[in-house]
Amino acid sequence: MHSTDTTTAAAPGRVPKVAIIGTGSVGSSIAFACLMRSVAPELLLYDINTGFAHGQVLDLEDSVYFSSANLASCSYDHDTPPQSTMTATAQDCGQADIIVVTAGFRQAPGESRDELLSRNVFVLRDVFARIAPIKSSAIVIMVTNPVNIMTWIAQKLSGLPPNQVFGTGTVLDTMRLRTAIKRTFRQEGGDFEGFSESSINAYVIGDHGDKQVALWSSATVGGAPLTSFKPFEQLGTRVDVATRTTNRIYEIIKYKDASSFGIASIVADLIQTILTNKQTVLPLTIYSERYNACIALPTVLSARGVGPAIYPQMDTKEQAALEAYVQDNRDTCAAILDFPESF
């Protein structure tokens, strides 16, 4: 359900509003990243625990000295904290230009992202009911895991066109892969001491999770195939780097229970890309007509949301791995349709 305001997110002369739904470690880190980079002139924070959201705003206000943004916590009239200077409602979040959804249970030690699914489906349904109606031009960025499935659900619940509802996809995994490649070059690079991450053109696609697919066959440095450089000529090196990329989240969870800083910097960059119409190619969760599923694929992000999928070159093993994940994705979505009152 949505309202009829059709102004684009980056419309000139307007002060864009960004709403963050969920103010736990990820949501608050996103807010902080936005403040430090002066990405959004106005931030609205909402959490089912409205007092906690207000406390996060009070804490974040201490950093506003270094930013030009305005902050507001979203609550209901009857539980607005005393002496509050800036409050709004959940419905105000639905009228924001960009809505970032982080609400949901976080991944527990030993828990896969897919195991989060049954708990977070109902959280997401509750979120969209609370913020309705949603402005028709709003862009929704899904962060809640498992992000591909949550994006598929959000596209159904929001009533918005698919190009205006996307997930963070495998941007973080792609960053991790490129960083791991850089470090491997520094350690074993032969004639090359290393390259910056921005010089490495390599993608992770498909799943933001255990079934992610690293695309070695199309990875390049300076236009040359990555697999032509030592030590990436060796299959064992590629497997080791891809495995470390996939398992990095579990190493983080082992020591500190949750990952928040990396995804926060990514979401702040996504918001800035939308508001400045930067038209950057990123591996985001989008609906793919070819695969009839929401999966992470390269696409162009602009002020109007995401464009069509860009299908990268894959070898037969990569294609098979992606198709196996897509089938799992479809099976999961089919099972969700059997949940009581899913949509």
C-alpha cells in the first residue's frame, strides 16, 4: 500500500529524508555512518522498542556537531519520551524518500542465514504494516537477512515497483573477496606486491551467505585475467580465498556476535549513490526475470532505484553453482507462500 507522491528521491529543491527501520547494532551503525559522511540531511529512526530508538537518537545527537543532519526518533503519541525535541511516527517513515530496513533477529552463532527466515518473515510483515502507507516514489533498501528472500517479501508487501525495492546483495561479500585477493597478492604475488581493491574487478553473486558464487572466470586486474597472475593460477588458492570470504561472517560472530560496520558503510554509500544519481554498478539483490528470483547480480543504482540485471560471464561450474542456489531460493519462496498470513 502506498501514497501518491511521485517525486523522485533526488528531486532538486527538496530535503531528502532517510528512514532507518530497526536501531540495533546494524541500524545504529548505518545512522552513524550517514552522519559521519553527511549523506542524508534528515534521518528518522524507528524501532519496535521506541524508547530504545529514542536513546539511540540521543546518543547519535552527540555526533551531529560534526554533521549537518537532523535526527528524529519515531514513536507513538502515548509513548513519546519526555522532553523529546524531535519525534515522528512510524507512518512518517513510510513517507521518507529512502527507507532502510534492518529490523529482524540477528544471526546467532552457528546459525545459517536461511535459519533466520521463519523468524524474520513475520518481523518484516509487521514492519510494513506499521509504516504504511508508503510513498509511491520511495526507495526501499533491504538489509535484514537472509537478504535475497527478505527483498522478495518486501517487493510483495510494499506495493512498490521492483526497481524501487532492492537488497544489499553481495556488495559486502564482493568487498571481502577483493580485500582477500589484495592480501594474497601481498603475501604470494610474485612480481607484483599487490593492487588496491579498486583495481581488482571481481564479483561475488547469487547468495549473501553460504551458497555465494565467486566469479573467478571473469575477474580481471588491468584488463588481464586474474587467473593469469601468480598465485591465482592455482585452483587451490582460488578455493581458499573464496572459502575465507564466505566464512568471514562466522569468524566475526565467534568473537563479537554480530557484523555491523562493513554493511553500515555500504548502506551509507548506497544512499549517497541514490541521492546524487551516481549510477554505480553494484551486485545488489534484484528481481531477475531470467532466473525468476531475487538474487544478487550486478546492476546500475541511480536516483530511480535499480536497473535491469547485468549478467556477467561465467564458466560452467560457476553457472551450475548459481543455478543450484537459484533452485534453493525458489523452493524457499514456495515454502513461504504456505506460511499462515505471509502476505
